[in-house]
Amino acid sequence: MVRASVTTQVLLAGAASAALFPDCQNGPLSNNTVCDPTASVTERAQAFVAALTNEEKFNLTGSTSPGVPRLGVPSYIWWNEALHGVASSPGVDFADEGDYSYATSFPQPIVMGAAFDDALINAVATVVSTEARAFNNANRSGLDFWTPNINPYKDPRWGRGQETPGEDTYHLRSYVAALIDGLQGGKNPEYLKVVATCKHFVAYDMENWHGVQRYEFDAQVTPQDLSEYYMQPFQTCARDAGVASIMCSYNALNGLPTCLDPYILQDVLRDHWNWTAPENYVTTDCDSLQSAFGYQHYADTRAQTVADALIAGTELNCGTYYQRHLGEAFTQGLFEQSDIDQAVVKLYSALIRLGYFDSASSVPYRSLGFGDVATPESGALALKAAEEGIVLLKNDGTLPLSLPSGRNTTFAFIGNWANATEEMQGNYAGVAPYLNSPLQAAQKIAGIDTIYGGGGGDPTTDGWDDAYDAAAAADIVIYADGASGDESGDRNTIHWTGGKIDLVSWIAELGKPMIVLSMGDQLDSSPFLSNPNISAIMWGGYPGQDGGTALMNIILGKVAPAGRLPVTQYPGNYINEIGMLDMNLRPNETSGNPGRTYKWYDNATIPFGYGLHYTNFTASFTASGNGSASSYDISELVSSCDNATYSYVDLCPFADAVQVDVSNDGDVASDFVTMLFITGQYGPQPYPLKQLVAYQRLFNVAGGQSQTANLNLTLGSLARYDDMGNAVLYPGEYSLLVDVPTQATYNFTLTGQETVIDHWPQPKNR
Amino acid sequence: MVRASVTTQVLLAGAASAALFPDCQNGPLSNNTVCDPTASVTERAQAFVAALTNEEKFNLTGSTSPGVPRLGVPSYIWWNEALHGVASSPGVDFADEGDYSYATSFPQPIVMGAAFDDALINAVATVVSTEARAFNNANRSGLDFWTPNINPYKDPRWGRGQETPGEDTYHLRSYVAALIDGLQGGKNPEYLKVVATCKHFVAYDMENWHGVQRYEFDAQVTPQDLSEYYMQPFQTCARDAGVASIMCSYNALNGLPTCLDPYILQDVLRDHWNWTAPENYVTTDCDSLQSAFGYQHYADTRAQTVADALIAGTELNCGTYYQRHLGEAFTQGLFEQSDIDQAVVKLYSALIRLGYFDSASSVPYRSLGFGDVATPESGALALKAAEEGIVLLKNDGTLPLSLPSGRNTTFAFIGNWANATEEMQGNYAGVAPYLNSPLQAAQKIAGIDTIYGGGGGDPTTDGWDDAYDAAAAADIVIYADGASGDESGDRNTIHWTGGKIDLVSWIAELGKPMIVLSMGDQLDSSPFLSNPNISAIMWGGYPGQDGGTALMNIILGKVAPAGRLPVTQYPGNYINEIGMLDMNLRPNETSGNPGRTYKWYDNATIPFGYGLHYTNFTASFTASGNGSASSYDISELVSSCDNATYSYVDLCPFADAVQVDVSNDGDVASDFVTMLFITGQYGPQPYPLKQLVAYQRLFNVAGGQSQTANLNLTLGSLARYDDMGNAVLYPGEYSLLVDVPTQATYNFTLTGQETVIDHWPQPKNR
């Protein structure tokens, strides 16, 4: 969505001056069942809706809701953001100074994804929801947050890839389950801490590609890719993690704008995934109803557009189309009374589940205040998240630096990110309590002198002399630069520019220890990998409020790096081999598609899952691991699944946990991310190169010591997807691979008949 | 070039604190011949250069020159801009307030081009050079101005098309000759008023197309298109108009970066066009030497790159590559002593021609001051330029508005340009003395009440309610919006967005008189042309400091519109039919190229040269016009050319002036632009649809009256270009066409043998 201030006719006074909650004690609704906490959520919501006129209902379906002044229901802004901390957005009101003028700003999801540490994600999300509740208690935010962005980052050009944890579906699913638990206050809690919203449903991963805007893009996706890839994170959100809300996207999917599509909103989301809790509502992306009409030209009139969306199962409209046009649509008989009633019932059910109509004493989060915001502990967690996510990509032994004692060491800092502050937050950020750039972090370290050489111009040489002279005068050269995607458009290039390569190679000729900090999104590192004058490369991404400290801590060896790339680093020319609008993941000789993601593409500059350490690790399968069987019968695997515990067969455990022994063969203590992939020639061709099925981050493995990772597989880990999108177990030879590059392999066999473990719903004829 | 502040090692104190001119009375150079005004320009410059060390010479070749402190020669910034008024740029220093805090800001060239009034252009350029001299006298600018941008605007996507007068070569040539005369103070004046610089030489007309940057683009151009189209304005600049300086471009041409290409810099520019005045120097675009190395990878080393540029004939380097690397190149023996000496001689010859070493009393412009800047007269000229350039594209009779007397009329102003201020200036602008938006202009008019409805969101409906409600409450609706190209990239689309079309059509359903002001660059007007609820469309472009007043004056009929489109308005899908990087102008069935410009493409939404009036004009050939002959012998035409008067055969007059009678058949007095095109099936196929050969703006033709336009043709008007790029007279049937659409035709015949009238130099084998 576009972040913009919302001003509409129906917007009443600003949030700060309006009442925060309806007055259920003395207000007009005090005798309405909505104020009775002993009634069921749905009964309460239905009683509320029964008290409304249709005009009032229509007004309640917009993201800037006027409430119902007649009934003492205050205005409410549904649009709040919290991608990596409470974030600036229409519903969030940071104070100009003092209390509530800032909130913890964690690294971007792409960096937190690189940590491969679900417990970290849960801890971060818990801080975010705590701070969100504190802001809400101060009447400075709503309780519905339109986060996470969980579309898989399948193309390196995508402008919003930074908002996601990466390209892999298993990783995304594991990450988002931990995140939602932290945001919503556990699985099916008594009160929702906040409402999380998985977005953008579905097959949304482009912004503006050469003039084709997300508003007008019609994604052509096969059932196989849809079920296997694009839908996977949403399945976890809706079916397994209990997310309260889902946002439909701007794009069309196979011809229909998603917010108007009963196949994905009803057949898949509600029927197949049983996403039917009272609080489960769908919101549009911001003005995706306007775009369905004005860009996609889906319906002939604005009235028909809003009616189709409402009937398809879209309860809330970010924007004004519902508020402006539902009335005329109803007059024209384009939808039923029950359609609008049900939508408002769902929306208010969500508020009821947040304790919106309940007393402060009964809602456990109502006592949170600014003392719970941006605490020292949350600051330490933000630093830890950055340290865990930074990835070491090249090291000729220069890192970690050992500085001489007895004299200061001079660092030159050069590049557009050398003194980056807000850039380190990435998009969908709030106001951070502080922002430590790499330069600023270094300036705080005893024994280090710094020279700031400026950004180093590009494409002009404006500033090159400053950069060169700074490097010439220093002992150590840090070049921090990169490229950011953003929401205004997708990236046209994924290579370092000719100007930056020229500047860096010129400076590198000085022969100083030179460390490149590759910031922002991935750029093809080839020219720096192959340049012997460049000592080390680290990918820092968007490391958040204390990112500079995290980078310096790793550079100086206070922290050992253990992050892994959560995306493929493609060669610069990759984007010339596949169209941005080609949604197919599998390689295709006819179209020239070389394949997408590590699963289908194997010519990466640096592969998914790669990351160096300050020590050497050996990973091997534990001799006693995985039980004794090396062959499994499919029917036995399925029939032994305990349906009472596991509602879905793909979630049933497969055999025992796989145990991987990880030994640190060097002398630097370090975390290690144990990654387990599956591969084999089974199921439909083409066969993927491999698929991540489990990961576990081990902490602080001391030199000469070892730890064991316990990696849980499920039947879903073994499944592949047929051309209808069904998840299927196939007989065949399977291999488990540990680490990137692979350090050890474990083989087993599945026997018997191929068996569908998830029947994918098929779209009806259109 | 990129506008950015320049900070380099060699930059001394800011201009304001440095001396403005060398002290030829008492300074170290007082006895050097450079200070002797009786010596020739070249002798003076050579004497100066003879006093320099090589290191000093190298330092003088950068755009931010340190001067020669040892000799009392002050630092000098060569990079000054004045595209449509003295403009913010490294060498121009606007004061924060008071005197010299502003300068007249004329409309962008694309708007002034639409006036088709060369006298206007000369008057504007005279004001600009006067204001530039005043700024220089106050030590607030240099005397070398890197204007005009005279690349033909051949593709509607080009981000910098607004900087040019349009797409047609005859128009560009006529315009730029008038402009250079005004900037430089006449043809071959005693002192140059300022140095004008025709840029970007050559075949430069893209910025960043889908990741292909101008720094790395290699334009593939045929000799035919090169000579006939891309070179034409530069031929006028260098050969005919006496421009002092030329800027080579970023792009390569047929494999060689232009700043390193002896074919275009020596064979064409100096040898074929006799561009050999002492002051004639070539500057690079900003850091095009870096881009030749770092992006084009033309040479193996930086030293070889600068040596090749110097030898090719590039005297000045915007950037630092010459300053940083000429020394090492010289040490390596990559160029001769005479190469660097000649470059500095030319640069200082230009300064000598500006009176840089002469006494204030001898230079006529040295007494200009702030009293000569932004005068009432120049303000009136800026308003007139806008009024003359605005083009009426649709009118159902609503315009001019006749407002009721006795009560006020309420205007709603909606759209992103409704209250545009700096946007009206376009790029390469300075600080204007005032900026009157359409809204602000209306607010100053008695009898008009205004409601500002905001921009009207796009792509979100954010703000649509405000826009709609404003329109609903008004008598008249003005929607002012559009799209701007810019230097950061070329336009991806040339159509109105789905959101804007939706908003406008929704508001138009109110049935109010509704006027669309299409601002910025051309957008396909089709949806507004075909919508009967939209009363009128005017193209306002970038109308400058008083653009809102100009628009309101036309809307209210105080001024009658007579501008003509200086570019084709293409259908939105045109850009999908031809690649941005395809330099070919002629249609090509194999490549799918539908042809470029009105000369080769005939499916325009609105054609080049189109423009409505508030009255009806009839244009016809005067019976006595064009002499009596309707057949001409080619050899006779050529042999009768007076070589003493006309150095080049293509400039020789053809027959007598063509006389066109223009009668105003209505009752509103109005200007009328008489346009004359030539067409016929002669010369090489394919044949162009037509070619502009003359124009004349007639002023204030009263209702019921007529005026006569005298249109001068030359032998060049009849020429076509063969596949070697030679200009040739061919026997055949010719037709002259008046007006767009054509109102009258005059036919004549050329007989005899085809004859080359300009032998185009061929590139040597590479």
C-alpha cells in the first residue's frame, strides 16, 4: 500500500482528541449485547450491527471509519503499520517530542530473516505488540496492524523485497508463525494483543515494472506454482498460525482482481483453510477497489465493483470506494442485506476480540505505557537482531580486525551508507529512539579515529577526491554503499554501477585493508569478490536503529557473524534472462526462463543460505539420528498420522527428528545456522535442485566444541505438488543435505503408491 | 548533466570571496600579452599558456578550475546553467534574499517552442544574457552557460524532452539560431555577451531506460538519420549561428563515446562545419570521461581515456578526470605537449572573447546590475512567452468563458498542478521572482471565487472526496494535472493513469463546464477528447513564473490561444511499438518500428503543429506568390547560388518568398502561426509524410481581416538525404502544404540531374 495521510469527508477529529473506546458503562450501547462480555463474540457483534442504519454500516467499511457518533462509537483508523516496529502510518501518531515520540526500530525483515532464528522473531514481535498496545493506550495508534508482508521474494528486482524474510517458503512459514504468535499474544489468546494482517494475498510481488503498475498487473500463475509457492505463507498464516486478518492485493490473479475473487477469498481462504474464526476479516490493499475499476477495468461501474468485492468476502476497504459507492450499489440491488451485515459483524468481532468493548481491568494489555516502549532490553534485542542477520560474504583473513594497541587506528568511512541513518531502517519504519550509522558507531569506540570521505559521487566524480584522500590517509577503509528497492518501482538493475565499481577499484589500488559493506538489497558482488585488493564483503541490509554498532561489532570481532543469505544473490545479467512479469518458477527452455530461487536456479553469484564465519564448522548427521529405518511406506506414513493432534496430514511428523552434529573446528566461538534441505528425483518433472525443510540456529558454539541440532520434519517436508496444485507423497529416493554448500547427505526411500495429502481446490470455470 | 554541488580538491574559496577577473593593470600578468587588448585573441591566449606549468594547465581543464593563484588568475566555475533564465548550478550563486536572490524564469523551451516565434526567442535570450551578465558582475555567476539543449525530442519518453523546443529539425534550427544570437550578443560580436553551449553532441536523447543509463548507451545511428536529423541543430549552432561552445554527450555513437570520437569532434565539427574560431571549445558532459571508462569501458586505463579525449578535441572536462589523470597520461607519453597547450589556449581564448582580461570600461556589459534583472519588462515577456506557447487542444465552445456579471463565479481547482509553483518552471530552473499557479492567478481576478480541491490522489482515492466536493460546489471546474519527464529516467508511460481518468470522469459526471489543463509533457488525451463531459483541453506544459496568469488569461479570453504542438502527441500504446533505444526514424516492417515524429508516423492522437483558436482562419497561397515558375532546373538552382553571400549551398534562397494569405473569418482577434510543409515522392524511399520548411507567427489578426505571411525557402528546404548522409536535390514533383491540418497546396517540379549540395563526411574505418 501507499503510505499517505488520509483525509476523507468521513474522517472526524484526529485520533488524539477522540474517545478511544466506546463507553460500555454509561454510553448509548451500555444495554446492547455488544457490551456484555459474557456473550459470544458473534452475538455481541450481531447485536451491535442490529443497532445500525445501513448508511452507518457503509461508513464503517472504510479504513478511516467515522465510528457511530450517535452510539458513542468513536472514529477508528484501521490502517496501522508495524513491519519492524510501530511505524508511521495513518493510524499511528508519533508525538513531536518526549513520550511516544519514538519506538524501537528493528532491522528489516530481510535482515531478521537472515538470522534464521524463529525465537528471535517471536521476541521481536512481542516487543512490537507491547509497544503497539502502549501507543494504543495513549490513543496514538489503532489495534489493527497491516503487517507482515509475507509474499515470497522471488525476483531480485521486487521493490518491496526488503519487507519480507526472503525467498523460501519453508523459511517464510516458520518465520511468520513465530511472528504472528508474538504480535497477537499467542495462539488463540483470550484477548488478541493486536490484529496481525498477512499481506498481500496473493501472487503480489511487483510494484511498477517499466510502466506496468501493480494496480494493473494480472499475474498468470499455474495451480502448481500457486499452491506450492505463492500460497504457502498464507496457508500458514490462515490455517496454522491463526492470523486474524488478511489483506487482498492490488494485482489480479489469472484475470480477476484478488479483492473481488471468490475463489481465493472463499474457496481457498475460508473453505479450504478453515479460516472462519469470528474475527477473521479481509481488508483491501489501499484503494485496490479503485484500481480494480480504474486500472483493471474489471466491472463496468463503481457500484458493481464494490458489490462484487463485498460478495466475494472483502470486509474492509482501505480507501473510500466502499463508503462512497456501497450505498448506490445497494440501491441498485447489487448485493444483499446480509452481505453488508456480515462484513460489519466480522470487523467488529475483531475489535471485540481486542477487548474494544471491554473494561480496562479485564484486558491484560491496557496497563502498558511508555515505560514499556524502547526499553534498554528492546534496544539490546534490536542490536542482537542486526548482529544475527548480517552475513559475511568474503574474507581474506582481514576480519575480524585486530587493532594494534598503544596507538589509535584510523578508519576511513566512504560511501552513501557510511553515515546512513534512516536508510538503515528501510521502508515502513517508525521514528527510532536513536540511529547509529557505521561511522557514528566507530566514533564511539576507543582506539579508533575516523575520517568521513563522503558518499563518493555516482554517476559523477563529484566527491571522489574526498573519498580517495580519506582512504589514502587511513589505516583501514570501510566502503558502505548499496541499492534499495522501494515501493515506487522495482529495481531496474541488480549490479553495482560502473561509477561505484570505478571508485571502489580506484581506492582499492591504495592497497589498504578494505571492507565493503553491501547495504540494502542484494547486488551482484562479482567485481568485488574477484578483486584481490578488496579484503572482505559483508551484507548488512537494513540493520535498523543500531545497525552501525552491529556492523562494527562484527568487524572488530566482538560478535562472530553467522547470518545466512535469505535470498539468492543473482548475477547482474539474470534479470535479462527472465521477465519481471513472468510468474513461473520452473526453468523453461522455450521461454528462456532460467528458473527462479535456489530451488530452480543454480548459477547464483552467491547462493541462498550462504554465509561465512570467523571459524570453521563441520556438520554431519548423528549416527543415531533419524531412527533405524531407511525406507518408509507411504500408506503407513499417512495412516499413522494422528488426526486428533494434526488437523492436516502435511503437518504430521516424519519419523524422529533429524539430528545434526555441529562441531566448531576453530577457536572462535560462534553461532551456526544448521540448514537441512531435501532433494531427489521423485514426483513430477522438473525436479527442484533442493528444498529447505528445516533449520535451527545454534548459539555460541565454542571453539573445539560441538552442539546437536534437532530438526523436525513433517510429511509435508516430503511432499511435492502436481500440476493441479495437490500436495502429494511420491515413492522414490530421497536425500537430506546439510549446510550450504552441502557438508553431509542422508538418503532414504519412500515406497508404495503416490498419495495426495492435500487436495488443492480448483477454480471454477470463469 | 547532473546538477549537484561540486566539491573537489582543487576548488578554492567560493566564488563570492574570490577575485572576479585577473588584474591586468597591476597583477602578475600585467606585462603578459594576454593583457594586451590590441593583440589577437590567439596570441593573447598563447602568451598566457606559455607562462604556465603543465600541472597548472591540467588543473585548468576541469569545470571547477582553481585558476592560477601564482599569476593572479582567479578560480573559475565553467558550469553555469541558463536554460530558460539564469539557473541554479555550480557556478550560479543566488543570494538568500534581496538583490540577486532571483532572476526571470521563462517557460521551458518546449513551451516557447510551441509559440513558433523566433523573435520572441531572441528577446527572451537577450534578457537571459543580460541577467547573466548582471549576476557575473556581482560575482555570482560565470560567463560560460551550458545551454541550449538542442537534441531533437524524437521519443515522447525522453526524460529531458521538456528542455528542447520540440521534435522538428527545421524548427530547432530556426529556434536555436535566434536563441544563440540573443545569448551571445549578436553574430560574431566584438565581445561575447556570454558563451552559449549547444548540447549534447550528439544523438543524446535518453536518460535511463529500464536500467540502461545514458552513461552506458551506445546509440546506433545510420549516416542518413545522423546527417538528416540528429546533427541538424548542431550544424546550425556550429556552422551558421557561431555558437562558442559545444558539449559532447554521455552516450557512445556507433561504438565510440562522443567525447573521445575524432570523427564527430574533428571531421564533422571542426573540418566540415568550419567551427574554428579561437573561442570554440568542446566541453564534456559532467563526468562523461568517467563514464567512458567506468561505464562504456572504452579504454583500459583512466590515463588512456583522458588522453584519447584530449586528442580527439575535448578541451574541457566537467568533472575531475582531466585534473586527476592528465598528469599520469602525460608521464606515460599518451599525448603531446601541443595537445594540452592547444586545449588551454582555446579555453582562455573563450574567456578573452568575453572580455575576461579587459578593462571594465571596454566591455559593454560590465555595467549591468541588479536593476537590469527581473524587470517589469522581462516579467511581461515571461508572461507573453507562456501565452504564446499554450496550445488549445479541445473546445466545445465553452472557451473563452464568459462570466456572468452581477455575481461572482466559483471555480474549483483540482489536480496536482492546480496550485503548482516550481513545477511550472520545469527543470534547470533558477529562483523566480514570483510563481503564480493557476489557482493563485484566479484568486487575483475580480469576480472569481475559488475552491481548491487538492491534488486528487493517484493511485489512491486519498483526497478524491475533497476534489469531488469542490467540483460539486463550483460553477466551473479546472483540472490541472500531468506528467513530467525528468533527468533521473525516461517516462515509462505516456498515458493518463487509470486513477486520474477515473477521478476526472467521475467529477465530469457532475456536468459542470470542465476544463482540463494538461501540464508537463504530452500525455495521450484520447480519454478526455472522447468524453463529452469534458469541455476543453489546453496544453500548458511548463509555463514558467507567470504560467497560471497565462492560463487564466486564455481561459477568460483576455488572450487568444495560438500555440501549436511542437511535438507529436502519440497514442499511449505507441511506446509498446518501438523500443526506446531504437534510434531509427523511418518505419521498418521487420523491426516493427512504426516511424518516429510527424515526418514518419501518422497515427498521432494529436499531430505536430496542431492548435485551435478562438476564431477560424483560412490560409491560402497568394496568387502572386512564389513567382511564376512551377518548374525549376536543379543545375540552374545550384549554379545561380551566390557563393559570396552564402557559404553553403543549402542556405541559398529558393525562388521568391512563398506568400500565404491568412484571413480571420471569425470575430475574435488572434495570432496565427503559419506553417509550411513540403512533401512529394522524390529522393530515396521511404518518402516522409511531410517536412516543415518554414513558419511565421502573425500577430493579432483582427476578425474579418487578413495578413500575409512571407515564408523563405532555401535549397536546403528541398533537399533529402541519401544513405551516406549527403544532402541531395532530386528531380520530382513537390508540394507545399499550409497549416495543420492542410488548408492549401502548391505544386512545383524540379527537373534535371540529382545533385549533392552537401557531402557528408564519412567515418573512417574503425
